[in-house]
Amino acid sequence: METIYLIDKAYVQVNGRWRESPVSPKVMLNQMNKARADADAAAGSHSTCRMVRDEAINGEAATLYSSHTDTEDLKADSQIWISKSRGLPLKLEETSDTGAGKNHRVSRFEYTNVQPPPGIR
């Protein structure tokens, strides 16, 4: 699966076919912020974040951070590489366990020449 986020629209590729996402990037961000606030407020919630080291991602200097979240419903570990010059994420690796199943996701972030997929407007 691949997702392209623009300022006001998002596009997803599933099984090789592109389509416009029914959820805007702004709505997605609001949902993520609410989920984070709910998790932080939950009894027994515990989260940590620490700087690990400096290293390059695709030749760009970055700082690697590691985080761990442990709640009643979720155990998650992530690593995120933040550009030292731009302050933007370059790569994210996440592993989570909800008790119902485990998930591992790797995301890469690109900021130049980002356009909607061909044929989608």
C-alpha cells in the first residue's frame, strides 16, 4: 500500500490501483491527535521516547529517535528518523501488538516533486 498526502487531499494505492482517500489529511491528523490524547489519559498508559543516535537516511543527516508505548490495549515500538537540516521525518518503522494481532509498518517520507497519481484529479 502506498499513500500520497498533499495539503488538502490524500491518495491511496491498494492492489495496484490509485484512488482518492475519502478522509482528508486534516481529518486524519485530528483523529491521530485524539487517539494520542485518549491513550495518554488512559489509566496504566506508559510512553517513553529517547534519542538513539545520529545517522544518514538516503545521504541526509538525521537523528534517530526510539519510542515505546504500553497501554491496556496496545504495545508499540517505533523508530523515527528526523532530518537534522529540515526538522521533517524521513523514515518511520513501527511495530505494534493489540492482542488481536501484530503489525509492522515501514514508512518513507518524500517532500520534493510530490504530485497526485496520473489519471486521478
